[in-house]
Amino acid sequence: MNPSLTKRHAHVVDLDRRLIGLMGKVRVLGALSWPEHVIAEFLTNYQAGNPQLPENVHAPLADDDACEQLEALAAEADRKDPLQHFVAKTADCFAVAAHMLRERGTPGFVARSTALYGLPSDRMPGSAISHLDAANMLIETTKDLAAVGVGHDEGVCLMPEYVASEIRKRVEPVLGKDTPEFEIDLQLASKAAASATRIRLRGGTCFSRADIYQLAQHEALVHSLTAINGRRQPLLGCMGAGSPRTTLAQEGLATVAELTTGSMDIARLRRIALRICATHIALEGADFLDVFRFFLDHGQTEIESAHSTGRVFRGGDVRGRIAFTKDVVYLCGMVAVHTFLHKAIAEARPELIRRVFAGRLALSDLVELAPCFESGEVAEPVYLPPWAKDLDRLAAYLAFSSVINRINLNAIDLDEFLVRGSTLA
């Protein structure tokens, strides 16, 4: 489709291009991440028997005029038009994020973070339990396995350069010439980060073999893949860039990809749950050292515990009560995306499974933009991960999991299987 065919399309393209320029001014994780030397100094002091709270680090913002520009852009959009509504909602959430960055280290930071990502005490979608309840259930369910060694690090140290080459082998058959470049970044706070053009891995870090499978599915074949598809959109190029309002769906889709492909292990699942609990205790007043010891007590190494604690206190206050709540979305997103895919299969709507990869989208966008997909104003995705193409297997997995979810494990004793087994022998 030629965007210049109609005046409406020309206006959408103008809004989109201006939005992309403003999005570049609000780099949430870049503005919040801890410098690696601060984490290293904290660990050095801790290992020397002199544990100290690190200093709060809030680097100056490169651009501090984005809030008002984003709000003005959103006001120009006709929200009755689904394409313009998408632009307006994205501008809205970036405006909130820009305000949040201005308020780092203050209670206002928590309020903005909560508006974007939620709180551990919020309810899970379609459930009476909170994210924190679900996280505690996962930790409790897996603690006996952790106690006998399941889910512990496998004792190998794979260098990031090797991990990058192994991930590339798994990605190139899917993305071909659009395979992102790989980069080793010594300052990266998380283990990996992905965009349409590059995948960064944290330098000077030991990776496990499980990391290869998880990062290939999570970073490359969800985050990079959806960004690549989004950049190919004829009218809404902003779909190629992540936004705070799409974080839940993106991280949910990425963790479901790990789960569906058998890439997720107990250690990874526990890390997701532990981060929610750590965010909760930080908001309740636990300081950086308290949260660090919380991760240590639950089996993480000192290095990983320090990085996990740094995640919680990004933009916050190391003395407690002011923390970044983004890690809440991983478990909630996994449940929401799993439910969405199951519903799409149950209602024979396979196009919804394809379209979730058309760009970096919120799940609500797939409903609101349905007419635009049908008209071609929003393009179907060029690339899909292999597991999303194989609808027969995906449908079988989702259908069986819906049955298993109805079984109350607390009402079952393993001795029952001895009795039943004897009658079948």
C-alpha cells in the first residue's frame, strides 16, 4: 500500500515519523541502568567483609523536553481512527515514562512506574490472586527441587562470544539476511538486550548452556523478530520500537516462547518469581543489602544477586521504598499471552497468533487493529518463530495445559499412584 494514497494515511505517517523521533529521546532502561563499576565496587566491598550500600546513581538526562512534545503529539491524533489511536496511546505512555525519568529517586518515580508496569500486589489477569501470590506459589512449588540441586547452575562458564555464535546458528535459519548483529557490551545491566538490528550480550559474564536456548527464543526470535516485522509496516513504523505499554505482551510472549519450546528451566522460572518478590520487599522498605541477601538466600550466586538487585533499584533509592516495578510484568505477561493464545486456538482464530508477531504490540492492539489488518493498512508479519507456525503442536500443548490447570495438586498424594498402579499390573 502507498501511504500517500489518502490524506488520512499521510497524516498517520506524519504522526508516526514524529513519534519515532520523540521515542528516541526517552530511553527508559538506558537512563536507569546501573554503571557496571558500581556493581563491581559493591561486590568487592561485600566480599571483603565490608558490605555497604552503593551510591544512588542518576545520570543527567540527555533530553528533558520530551514530555510536553509527546503530549502535544497525542493531542493531534484522532482517537476514533485505530491507526491514530495506536500512535496516541504510544505517545501517552512515553510521556508518562519521560515524567518518570524526571522523578528518579523520588516517590513520584514509583507512581509513574506503577502506572506503566503495575505493582506486585496487583491481581493477575482473570484471577483472584496477585502477582506476588503467584510468585510465592512458584517459589514454594519449586523449593524442594532447588534443595536437591535441580535448577542450580550447571557449573560451566560459557563466554559471551561463544554464546553469541551459538544463538546466531539458531536464528539465521529463521531471519536470514535480517539476522541482527551481535555485540558484547561490558556495561549492559541485563544479560542481553535486543533490537531489530543488534543483540547485545553482557561482557565479562559466565553464561550457561540453558542461556543459549532461552536467549535465542526470548531475545532473538521474539524481541528482535517483532521489531524487524514492525519496521516493515507501511504506515506505523513505530511498531518496530518497544514502548512501555507493550512491555507486558512482549515479555509475556518471550517467556511463553521459552516455555513452549522447552527452553525454560526451573532456575529461569524461579528468577522471574524472585524478582517480583524482591520488588515487593524493596517497596516495603528493604534496602539494597537486604534485597541482595534475599537473592543469595534463594540460591543465586553473588554476581547474579548483585545484578538482580541492581534491576530492582534502577531509578530508585538504595535505602528502600523507591524501586522500579518493571519485573512485575514477566509472570503476568506469561499468563496473559498464554491465555490469549489459548483463546485464539479455542475460537479458531489462528490469524491472531500470527499477528501478535507483526510488531511490538499490546494484546489489546490485536483486537483494535483487526480491521486495519484486514484492509492491509497493518501488514501481516514477514517472519514467525517455528513454534508459532506449527499450529497443530501449539494447539495440542495449549489444549492439554488447560486440562492440567484444573487439577488440584494439593488434593493428591503420591501414594495414590501406588494403589492405582497395582490394579493395572
